[in-house]
Amino acid sequence: MEEDANGIAERVSKTGATEQEARILRHLDEAGRLFYELPDLTQTDRQTCAGHVSALVRVLASRVAEREHPEGWFFSEGHADR
């Protein structure tokens, strides 16, 4: 469990994600890896999986960017042009 906590802390440090977001990222990594290990997976299935996992990662990245720089995002409550 300590190894897991260290891995999460490292993700938090590297990405700016919260601990909860870092845990989600870890699970997304694992889900993508496990999906790719399925037998008889078609190229279309691989591309579909990658697209969906990437989309979820981008949602988390957007949260970090908005939290770190709310003034730069039109959809942020902290945006100055509202």
C-alpha cells in the first residue's frame, strides 16, 4: 500500500492533479493496459479504447489547467471577462 501511496504522491507532484484525480489517472492507465491485453482485440477496438481513455485524461488535465490558471479559461468562474 505504501508503494501505491508513493506512486499517487509522485503523480500529484508531476501533474498538479489532486490525490483523487491522480488515483483516477492510475486507474485509467490500468484499464487501458488491461483492455489492450484482451485476446483477439481488433485494431478498431484498440483505437476506440484509446480514444475514450484519452478523452477522460483530457477532462482531468482540463481540471488541473483551470484550477492552476482560472483567468485563462472562458468557462472558469475565475475568468476576468465575466
